Amino acid sequence: MWTLAKIASEIGAKLVGNAEKVITGVGTLQNATDTDISFLANTKYRQYLNSTSAGCVIVSPADLAEVQTNALVIDDPYVAYAKAAALLYPEQQSSLGIHPSVVVGENCQIADSARISAQVFIGNNVHIGDNVDIGAGSIIENDVYIAADSRLMSNVTLCRKVQIGERVQIHPGAVIGADGFGIANENGRWLKIPQVGSVIIGNDVEIGANTTIDRGAIDDTIISDGVKLDNQIQIGHNVFIGKHTVIAGCVGISGSTRIGSHCAIGGGTGIAGHIEIADGVQLTGMSMVTKSIMSSGTYSSGIPVEPTRDWHRNVIRYRQLDKLNDRIKQLESKLEQ
Amino acid sequence: MWTLAKIASEIGAKLVGNAEKVITGVGTLQNATDTDISFLANTKYRQYLNSTSAGCVIVSPADLAEVQTNALVIDDPYVAYAKAAALLYPEQQSSLGIHPSVVVGENCQIADSARISAQVFIGNNVHIGDNVDIGAGSIIENDVYIAADSRLMSNVTLCRKVQIGERVQIHPGAVIGADGFGIANENGRWLKIPQVGSVIIGNDVEIGANTTIDRGAIDDTIISDGVKLDNQIQIGHNVFIGKHTVIAGCVGISGSTRIGSHCAIGGGTGIAGHIEIADGVQLTGMSMVTKSIMSSGTYSSGIPVEPTRDWHRNVIRYRQLDKLNDRIKQLESKLEQ
Amino acid sequence: MWTLAKIASEIGAKLVGNAEKVITGVGTLQNATDTDISFLANTKYRQYLNSTSAGCVIVSPADLAEVQTNALVIDDPYVAYAKAAALLYPEQQSSLGIHPSVVVGENCQIADSARISAQVFIGNNVHIGDNVDIGAGSIIENDVYIAADSRLMSNVTLCRKVQIGERVQIHPGAVIGADGFGIANENGRWLKIPQVGSVIIGNDVEIGANTTIDRGAIDDTIISDGVKLDNQIQIGHNVFIGKHTVIAGCVGISGSTRIGSHCAIGGGTGIAGHIEIADGVQLTGMSMVTKSIMSSGTYSSGIPVEPTRDWHRNVIRYRQLDKLNDRIKQLESKLEQ
């Protein structure tokens, strides 16, 4: 049972109000009820602060004056909310042990504290560490290593030899370690290049639903500690992603590209192969990256929508840019005369 | 056995020709055989109408004169074709009941009329309504609700607490209810925000292969009645999609965005988070939407391909637009003098 | 055990050095050890050639002079490397026969030489040819045909009636034969068009992880011999792809489009429906194709990233192109006077 006193103590916030108030869930400022805790982190929602029905709100000191209910005061309410929500909603776990429907290969090391749900397949020589939780229908191929406290949701695929760090979370449909796209052309036909590297996933990485990370062609594909990947991302063979970089959904990164640490890559971005992105680069959504970016900063491309009639006209004008330039040149030379 | 008389009666069309003619399949005007029914809905194919070998064609009254075979005449031949094809090709169903290989958790309500194929996992407290059909390898986590007459194809994943309406169809590899991409930055590291909302899918929704719909962060992600989603679409947490909106493949919609009713979104489109798209908006393929669109109509962006040499030159000119503008200014002021 | 003499003989290269040298693996020029074979195919890496620790390098005759270790000399070192790696790393196979956890329907023909891993489902009337290998968790629906020597990795889904050629490789999470996106509008509601065609995959095709290929609406979707598809590609119903075409990750191809032979399509490209792409067309990454391309050559679109501030300014200028044009016109007519 979580009283405000206990939550305040756990998340390191100052409590203003009823210490014995019991909280059972979370809610938005607009929809929270009396047993919910809410928070204000985005000024857009400040208008709802003084009328919320929440049992408590997490706010920064500057916003405390507006609060009409109990408050937890802290400098970063969003981080504090993350911690409070984690207390109130412990993750659902699979049952302890190995479900009878699971098929396990030879020579596996599976911790007694591991939880392996139904319809799972585990190949040979697989290591599954302490407290690892493997969701239903997941497939773990030969020689995979999963370190302690990691979690595979349902229907995850880990291909042969893939290594997963500690406290990693992998969402359904993700495929880690499929063959990279390596082909060589021999007289018009494409010959497959065996993909003999693997994928190494660091600690505290999160991998979204239906995201794919290809194994290396010779050396390994590497996802560093603390990287957070959204859904439907494609990461080619031998890509390196530096620590604490976040990547939004539907991004594609071609082979052998090196992404720095603490980058933030917007959804739908495409990044060419064999290039380098410096630490601290931010790319807005749907960016097209064809060359290395050697210094931190924010980069963008793409032209947002306009009414289709205007778009048609602008595309035509765009294609005339060279002629436009010529006409200006002519004007300049005429005027020069 | 489907005679033309029976088909005409079922789809509400006027029969011109042999009422006893038996039809066993469908075909295109070019490839149909004598036992197939075909249709003309796109003027591009009118050239094949008078030479088709089809046993019958569905046409609008205006096209009847050209028909050399039996005809079913109706104002909207495409809708009529859809109905005729549904008669001729009833969906293949899984076997009645629960396959012995299925693992079912505790406290589930599964209708006697449900069909659950092999290698399926069903968690605890799951409700499966009348005539629901669940394809092989699908994973249904705890507390999921599936209303009557819905169908999961093979290898679908429904995460905890997801609610599915009536007559919903979900294609293989789709993942409904994975965690949204919610993270908070604490001193350079990313902290996960527990995603405690769910996903609510309305009635008559279709969800394509490998499409992902994330659960809400606090409130729910909502897909309204009659929405049709193609393959490989990514829908972020707390997105709302209005009734009868259709979305083509590879679209990404970021978190908390609200899409209106009766919209049509072209393939590969990206839509930013926390914005609003009005009812009746049409977006052409590969659109980039960064701001709300407040009125219905057709919107576009993107510049179609050109030969790579021209593209190089135009991109350079594009980057000189500011200088071009300056040169025009100079010309204007010179001429003013 | 692979001596250089044996490798040279198998791949048709000229051996310069110790014929009895035993090779056990592959490595990059930078990281290879004394028992590895390496290669030089990209001039970018020539700098590492004379200092490599590799036990052998595969090089073209022109590069032989630089080699300080054993060498295999051949005109195309990349193709030769592909062949050498295939010798050194034979594919891991599933165990011979059918794992006891597999569920097999009625009336199937499964070759004695087939290998079917755990947790697989095989429907009715399925044909599985000689030496076919089916990975764990894969789902093969009714009436599927898989020809000899093909391989499904883990968690692949083949929908009803799909036909797979010889020596095809399909990576995890791929879905072949899901319904195409066929809908007809009846009074504002969308009616499903039954998708009664299938998918036919030729010989020597490779299909990447989480790629989706939809079944045809009436006729079939066709992927010709030797086509190589990367991950997360979406191929709509009734698409035709010609022989030996390669498609990189995250490409979307809309329905009824016909792609020629020997094309190369860059990652993230989107191709509209009902158009034609000629043989030998190359599209660079993130291309937007809205019309048919009738002659071979290289085509591009999209504007690469720039610093966000510049991007903002250029987008504004882009939207003023029409006005810019008007101003030039005015200047021209003034000057004319």
C-alpha cells in the first residue's frame, strides 16, 4: 500500500499535504481520480492543474502555489512521475520457472530465478541469467546469452549467438540477429555473403516491437548501454550505436554506420551506410542523412505538407530552379551592361 | 452452389443473361474463365470488357451495352464485386474448439463457438467471444478481451488488457499493446515511464501484417469503428483514430496525435506527435506532417524522383535559394534606381 | 579442415603462399587473426592490407604486391570471399526430422530429409520438399508448397496457398501471403474485398526479417528468381518483381506495381501503386516514385539534412518559389521596357 509519505520517500520529493493519503494508480490531470497521482511536466497542461481531481500531483516548486490537492514537490516532476508509476505498477511477470510447454535444447544454463512462459523454444548452449523473464512464444536460438534481469516480451526472436546485457527489455515481434543484407554480384546474379558476426546488446537497452537488428557480416553489430529504440526500427549489420542514444519509430540505419552517444533520432529518419554521426546529434523526424555529421547539433530535412494544389505548383517550380537561376543571371548581365 | 440468380439476389444487382449459370470463382477481365465472375470498376480496364472470357461481369448500367457475356448490373460494381467475392470465397476457419497444443491460463471465458488453432498461448482472465477465430502461434496475454466474430490470423500478439471489438481482423505479426515509447531523461540516462494505459480497438477494424499499435502511457490508445490499417504501420501511445479512416502501409503516427474520421492517409506518411488531423483529410503517399491540419482536403509533400544528375543539381540550387532571393532583391533595387 | 589449397581449389583462386596453411574463420583486415582469411574488395580498406594479421587475404592481381601474408588471387575478391565464407561457416541446421512439439495437419507431404524445429505449426495439404529446414515457431498455413532446399528461419509465417521456390531463405518475422489492402467504400464505410490470389516466390530468393508480401486480390503476387529483399519491406498485392532485383530495407511498394529485372532499390524508398519500373533501374535511398520509370538509369529524390536553422529558412523560401518566379518575371518585363 502506497501512502504519499512512502512515495515521497522513495522518489525523493517533498510532501505538501496528507502523508497518510493512499494512492493506487496514476492519471492525467484531466482524468485522474482521488486515488490517483498525477503530474505537471508540460506547460501545455498547466491549465488543468488547479481543477484536477487527482489525490496528489507531482510538481516543480514553481507550480506548487497553483495546487489545490496534495503535492509532491521536486525539481524534475517527469522523472519523479516515472519513478512513482514504477512503484504503483510493478511489471507483470511470467510464472516462476519453466512452463511445461517450453522446449529446451541441450547444455543450457537457466537460472532458478528465471521465468519462462508457454510455447517458448530455447536452443542449445543458451545462458539465461537471474530473474530473466521470457514471454510466451519467444524463440531463443543456439548459443544465445541473456544476462540478469532482462525481459523478453511475447513473440521475440533472438537468433544464434546474440548477446543481451542486463535489464534489457525487448518488445514483441522484435528480431535480433537476423542475417544482414550482404550480397555480391556474380554475372548478374546475387550471391549471399554469410553473416558470421553477431549482435551485442548492452545493459539497460530497450528495443521496440517489430524492430530488427541485423547480425554483423564479420564483426558484431553493437548497441551500447542505455540505448532506447522504439518500434519498427531497422538496424543494418555492423552498425554501432553509442550510449544513451534514443531512436524513435520507423527509423532505418544502413550497414556499418556509427551513431554517437546521447543522440536523438526522430521517427522515420533514414541514415545511409558507412557513415558516422557524432555524439549529441539530434535529427528531426523523417530526416534523410546521406553523409557523416561530424558535430553535435540539430539537423533536419524534408518539406512538410501543403494543400495538394500548392504542392503540385511548388514541385514544378523546384524542377525549374536551374532555369530560374539562368534567368537571374541574364538579368544581372543585362543590368550590368 | 452459386447460380447468377442467387448472386444477383444476394448483392442486389439486376441480372441480364442466364439465371442458372453456375459461378465458382472470380477473375480479372483479362484472365477470368467461363466459371468466374469478373467486374469493371476502373475505366483503365474497359478495353478488356468485350473480349473477356468471364462467365459473368458486374458492370454499371453505362457499361452494359459493351458486355458480351452474362451481366450483373448495379450502380457500384466494385462494392458489388466485394460482396460477390465474399460469397464465393468464405473465409477458411480454424477447427472448432481449442487445439490440444493450446495453453490456456486461469479464469478465462472462451465461447463454445470459438476456434483456437495450434501453438496458441492464452493468459489469465482472457475473454474470447462467440465465433472468434484465433490463428496458429498467436499470443494473447492476460486480461485481453476479444468480442464476437473477430479473427486473429497466425502469429498475432495481443498484449495485456487490450480490448478488441466485434468483427475485427488482425493479420500475422501485428502487435497490439506493446509499451509506448515513454522515457524521461535523468542526468543523461533515460528512465522508462511505465505504460499503464491500454489499446481499445472498435468494431469492424482491420489491422495489417506486422503493424504495431502501442498501449497508452496513462489513458488508452483508441482505434475507432471501421478503421482499416494496412501493413507495417506504427501507431504511438495515446493516438486516437476516428471512425472509417483508412491508412496505407508503412505510415508512422507519433504519440498523442488525434486523427479525424473518414481520413485517407497514403503509404509511408509520417505524422508528428501531439497534433490534430481534421475529419476528411486526405494525405498523399510519403507526406510529412509536422503541424495540425484543421480543415478537410487533400495535402501532399515530397518531391518525386528525377534522374540522379538532375537531382544533384536541384538539391544544390535548393540550398542556394536564399542567395537567389538576395540576388533578385539586388536586381530589384538596382532597377528601382 | 580447410587448407588454403582446398579453399583455392573450391573458389577458383590462385594460391600464393603456404598451401598447407589451415584456415578456421574469417576476419576483417583490421581484426583478423592468423587462422582467419580476409579480403580486400573496397579501396577504402587498402591501408590495412600490408599490416593485417590475417593468415591469408583474397585480393585482385593488382593488389598482390602489397600482401605480406598468404594470398588467394582472383579477379573478384568479394565474390570469392562470399564463397570462402560459405565453406568455413556451413549453415546451422535444425535437427533432422520433425520435432515432437510440431503440430502437423492432414494430408501433408513432408520429405524425409526435411528438418522441422520445435513449436512449428503445419496446416493441411502442405508440401515440404527435400532438405527444407523450418525454424522454431514458424507457422505454415493450409495448402502451402515449399520446394527443395529452402529455409525458413524462426517465427516465419506463410499464409494459405503460398508457393515457395527452391533454395529460398526467409528470415524471422517475415509474413508471406497476408491479405492485401483491398477495400471498397459503401456509403462511408469500408467493405473488405476478399483477397483470393496468392504469392509465388521463385528460386534463390532471400526475404528479410519482418518483411511482408501480400497475397494477390485476384491474380497472384510474384517475386521472381534471384530477388533479394532486405528487412521490413512491404510489398502490396499483385506486385510483380523481376529477376535478380535487390531491394534494401524499409521500402514500400504499393499494389499492382511492376518492378523490372536487375533493379536496385535503395532503403526507405516508396513506390506508388499501378505503375511500372523498367529493367535496370536504380533508385537511391528514400526515393519517392509516383509515376512509371520507363528507362533504366539512376533516379533520386529527397533533400538531405542540413542544420535545422538553415532547413527552416530553405523551407520558407521553397514555399515562396512562385512569388520568386513572379518577381523575376516583373524584372524581366521592366528590363524589356
